[in-house]
Amino acid sequence: MPYELNEQKKIGLGLIGFGIFFTFLAIILFFDRGLLALGNIFWLTGVAILLGWRSTLQLFTNRRNYKGSLSFLLGIFFIFVRWPVVGILVQIYGCFVLFGGFWPSIKAFLYQIPVFGWILQYPALLVNQLRRSSG
């Protein structure tokens, strides 16, 4: 199995999930700053545990990733100075820039999750089936 999950990676993924959940909950509750900060703490800790502390530091300090790192940290700053909408938007941009190279790996991992992976693959399977039947 190419993506072996040990206990440390499971904890990291769980913390990332909690971070996403708290961020989503904060957005539903009209950009609550406390929940956004808690979501950021969980998310950053989860990434650090999942990738390892040294790899996380290298990711954020890599010369090619300065734009993403700066925008992510600027988003956290905006949340703390009471501009949560701007902060979230800047953080989302920073995440896409920082983790843009990881999307193929993330996609392959998500496809291996039993029910969720099938739901993600279903539109592609449906398109392939329609191509075969029309051609």
C-alpha cells in the first residue's frame, strides 16, 4: 500500500480535520474569531505532525513558497486584528499556493478512502460510461 497510515499520521489527519471543521463552523457563525484561531491552531499542528516538524519548517521557509507562506501568515494576522473575512480569503489563497504541488498525492489518498473515494470517482466513471455508450 503506497500510503501507509501509522498512528502519528492518523493523529495529524485528525487534527487537520478538526481544523477544517472549526474553520467551517466559524464561517457559519459569521466569522467567529475564536473558532477561526482554534481552527488555525489545529490545522497547523496537524500539518506539522503529518509532515514532520522539519519538513513543515522547510515547506514554509522554502524560497519558492514565500508567497504562500507570507499570505497564510498575513491571513492569520488579519484574523487577529478583527478582519476575519479578509483573513480567510488570504489564507485560502496561501494554502493553494503552498500545497499546490501536493494535489495529485491528496487526490490519490482521497480515492483510497472506502466510501468517500467512490463518491469522488463516480463522476469520472459516469463520464467514461457515457463516452463508451455514445461512441
